Amino acid sequence: MSALIRVNGKDEALAAQTVAELLSARGIKRPKGVAVALNGSVIPAGAWEKTGLAAGDKIEIVKPFGGG
Amino acid sequence: MADSFVIAGRSFTSRLFMGSGGYPNQQVLLDSLNAAEPALVTVALRRISLEPYAESLVDLLDDFTLLPNTAGCATIKDAVLTAQLGREALETNWVKLELIGDRETLYPDVEQLLRATEELVKDGFVVLPYCTDDPVMCRKLADVGAAAVMPLGSPIGTGLGIANPYAIERICVTSSVPVVLDAGIGTASDAALAMELGCDAVLLNTAVAKAREPQRMAAAMRHAVTAGREARLAGRIPKRTQAEPSSPQLGLVGG
């Protein structure tokens, strides 16, 4: 079985080496308005390139939506 | 001199904060916000979906100052992480802190709210907690460093107005930090009443987003907040139980 990571609550095969690659594979290129947490800690946009991913990692990728 | 108020060193002339949720579409949202001229616009943080280039809310609301919220969070852990994600996404250390204790009423869980406020303040946030209309809780929130308190008028989205004007007035009298009436506003007179009771500002969303004509209601809210504030400054007359004629009682014709 391939290694898994959990992205926004869903398990998927670990294909990306870094946070930046994971986002790029989803078509997210501009960091503006997007924020990422890895295992409960926010990863600043400036560190996406150098932050590696490993099996079992939990990633949250969020952006602003309308809200009160 | 403009009538302004200050939260955490930032001065605001508009006393209306607007939510950005539940509008029929993005254009109506934008038109309504332009009509409301809000000091701040709240936004939620949610997991990204793969909708391929829906216009980003951040770009759409470029002209406004955004205030990320932690809406829907039920634990301190989730609320703190959401606040930190909001800080990163929107490059602001301000947060509207929501910690929901009950799904039916969306009432705040004040015990967790207090602890989360304390934690976020220590982490360098300017925390604006959405809280109950309880003067004691508001005092405790200010004591742990809340930059303002945001007591509810009535439950979120109900439009029931200010259920306990006495409590809101007491909070305004006793609070050491600005008071923003948050939630429950149904129509313009509710917003005016909040200001007449002494609130520094009003935060509303559904009353505009779900109005038949949102843009028109947004303008009404702007006027209402201004009118209520002016009335507050002007000083209302005391209430009396007996009528007092406003016309002279002498010189009546006839008799």
C-alpha cells in the first residue's frame, strides 16, 4: 500500500515532496488569501517550498469565504 | 472633529461592521458593502475546494478591511488554529473569535471562549470575542485582554433584535473596552437601538444578506447606526408615565 497523507479531511496517496508541490498540483499558485496548516501548525507561504511531506501528515488548506 | 472610536489603537469612523455570508451572489455582496460603508468586513476560513477560478473573495473585497472569524469552531484547538490560519491568509492579527457551545442556538461557550481569548492574546492577536449579553463575562473577557467585546443581541441569524436591552446597556456602562453589538439584528431600528443603548458599533450580516433588497437594507443600516449614535450623543429624554403637553396650556380658545 502506498503512503497516505490526509488533505482537508480526505486521505490521498503521498505524491508531492513539499507543501508547494501539493498546492501546485491543485492549481494553487498564488499564496494570496490561502493558508496552510501541517499537523496543526500554520506553515507560512514563504516556507511552502522547503516544507517536506511525510506519510501520515495532516494538511489543512483554507481560504476566506463569506461569513458573519 | 469626526466621531470616531478606537479598538486596539486603530480608529474607526464607521460604526458598522458587516458580515459577508449568505448573499445571493458576489455582486449583491459588493453592492451592499459599498452601500453600508463598513469599518470592517468579516470573513470565514474554510477548506479550499477545487472550484477552478471562482473569483477570490480577497480580490473582490480589496477595498475593505477584512476581519477573519472562527465561525463554527466548537473547541479551543480548532478556534486557535483557525485564527492562526486567518492571520496567515489575510495578513492581519485581528480575529473575531467565535466558540460555539450549542448547535441549536449557536450560543457561545463562554468558558472556552475565555480561555481561547487568553491564549490568542498571548499569541499576539487582537481578539474580538463574540459573547453572551452578560456584563460579568464581558468584564472577564476584557480582563484577559479582549480588545473589544461583542455581545449578542439575540441568536445569530434570528433577526429577533436586542432581546435584553438592559443587559446590553449595562455592558456599555461598565465595559472597559469598546462594545460591538453582534448578532440578532433584524432591521434598521434594532441597529439604531444598539447605538442608543451605548454600543460603539454594530456587526450584522443576515439582516442585509437576506433582505428582499440587500443593497437598500445596507444603506438603511448605515443610516440607522448614524442616527442611533447621534441620538445617543444628543441625549434622550427620560421616560415618563404621564403625558406632558408640548403646546401652551394657557390661551386656549373657547371655554
